[in-house]
Amino acid sequence: MRTALRTTPTRRPTDPDALIREARRRQRIRYLLTAGALLAVCGTGTGLYATLHGNPPPPQPSPRSGSQSAAATRESTAPHLPPLAADVLMWPLGYPLGVGNYAGPPFVVDDLRTGHYLQTGKINLCCGDYQPLMITVGRWIVYVGNDATAIRSNLSGRPRVLGTTPLFAPSAAPGHVWLVYVGGRAPRIRQVRVDGGALGPAITLPARTQLVGGTRAGLLLQNRNGRLRLWLPGQAMRALPGNPSWGDGFAVTPALIAYGTHCRDASIRASASFEPNTGFSVCSTLRVFDVRSGRVHSFAAPVGTTGWVPPEFHLENPVAPSGARMAAEALVPSPDDNRGRLYVLPIARDHRRAMLVPASAGHIFSKAAWSPDGSWLLYQGPRFTLWGYDVHTHEVRSSPVPCCRYTIMAVVRTG
């Protein structure tokens, strides 16, 4: 039996804040994966099977509408998504986390050029409490197989093992990832090209730290207290403005780090129909830190919301490919504390007003992703289906593709 590999540094009993965040993180990942499994078995698996064989599943009530009438009006008038040269990959795990090396349900692949979608077992993710489980690197997908594994984004060819470790993190170097080797107090990392090549030299991280990702200003680490730090080998670790925690992260790219500050712990109520008792964080301010200039863009929680909900690093990528904008979800008051709204945040302009994404009010933790050119934000709309928001025209488009209660949702370029 293969057991889950712990990817977070051991917490000291005298650090209650870190213990709470670690418990919340592991609980949340378990709920995400288990919920994905239940959806795959009970909903998406049968629904997709029926649809692929000519029998669409019966309509479901919309989780992404402010009211039944508003959802019906929006859905009846929204045109369908135009053809896009991209595939959407969506994946739920099919067995409870960390129990054994069991293959989950296959990936769901939606071809946005034709509107057709299918299931494939070409990518076989392994179980375990890994973060990340999968990332996109150019025209490649890197994921946790038996070890860190890569395959072309069009799923052609055979998967290739990158190194003898399941742990990896994104790199600031195009086409590369960092492989992480744990053991003792200080992990070691080595960089490798995804499309082939020898491993780079080993770098030993500071004791009791964890690699989050690479940036152009150094490596983003989580220290033993759960705080984020920037580090260059041979230099001291540097704190980020606001001294954020790892669990309050939104995204890391080579150019920026997005995170929440002034955060509090919250949870979905036990009476909720979806993901009851799941812990999460709510932040009054979302900050976007430019790693080169040191400039910080701050976004207060929108009026009418309780605060921003960080997805944590690598569970999704809310930053558009251009780096000019990002998507973020804010919690709205509801009886079960399980409602959110999506917003688009311009981070390359001085004018920084969060723009509400229409028809996007629904359960928190549903996934969103950007089209390869960054012009469309794809998200869960009414009737549990994939919708798109055009950031240039501010129009919304619908589709019949089931979406987005998955552990992983990624968009890759085709053609």
C-alpha cells in the first residue's frame, strides 16, 4: 500500500496557529477530493456517460444564481460559448484520500473548439495529500503519478517520469519545474526541464521550510510557522508585506504573489448540503505583490461580501496568462456560509475596482480557469455547467458541459 506523503513541515505543539491551519488545510483537501469523488460517482460519472451516449442528464437546480427567476432569465438569454482553441481538463479523485494507490475516475476533457467532451484515463493521478497534484507548464501537464510525471497537454505520447519523488513545485524558468526531495530537517530541490534533460544541481532549503514556487526574485517558501518568505540561496529569508500565512495564498507566478491579509478562520455549517463542516479562510484584504518592484496592489472585500476566500496555492490558478488580471471569490452571507461570488481584479492598472462576474453566485470552492489568451474566464454557472465571461465585452456565455466541482480544473491550448 502506498501511503500519503506529508508535504508540510512538522508543526511544534507550541504553535497553535500553525496547528489549526494545518488541520484546516488537510481537512479541506480531504473534503475537496471526497466531494469530487461523490460528484464523479453520483453525478458527473453517470451524467457524462448518459450525455456521451445521447441521453443528457435531467436538469439540476442552479447553484450559481441569486434567485431561480434570475438564473432562468440569464440562462435563456445567454448565447453559447464561441469556439476556443483550448481544452478544459477537469478531474475528481475516486477514492478517499491517502488510503491506497487507487485510480480515480478518468479526466473529463472538454474541447472548446467543438463543444464535445469525453472521459479519458490517460492521466492516472495518484492518491495522497499532495499540493500541487497537477500544474500546467507550457504545452505540458505535470502531475503526481507514481512519481512526478509529465505528459503533453494534448495527451499525446507516453507519460514520462521527471524524478524519483512525487513532490514538485512550479519554477520561474519557462518549461521547468522544481523537484522536491524530503528527508531530515532540510528539503533539497533540483530543477528539471519538463520536456527532457538532466537534473540541475541540488539546493538545500533552510531548515523546516517548504517550497511553494519559484519567482523572479527568489524562491517562495513557507517557514516553520506557516508564514511566507522569499529566499535566495546564501541570503536571509525575507518577509512579504503584511506577513501572510501559507494557507491564505491565492497564487504565485514568476512575477507576482497574491495572498490575503487580515484573515480569520471560518467553516461551512454542518447543515449545509455540500461540503458541511469544511474549514476555510476569509480575508478582508487581497494583496498582489510585484516581486521585482516591491509594489503592492490591495483590494478590499467588495461591498455586500464578508471577505475574500483564498483557494490556497496550486489548487487553481486565478491569474490570467498575461498577468494583467486575476479572478477571486468573495464570501456572501448565507444560512450555510457556503456562497460566493466571482470577481475579476485588474492588477496592471492604477484603477483597481473589482468587477463582479455575472451569473457566478454559488458554492465556494467551485473552480475557475482562464482561456490560454486570457480573454475568457471559465467558471461554474447556472445548472452546474461551464460558463464563460468575456473580460473585454463583459458578456457571459453558456455551455452544456458539467462543471466545476472538481479537485482540479485546468485549461490548455490546442492547435
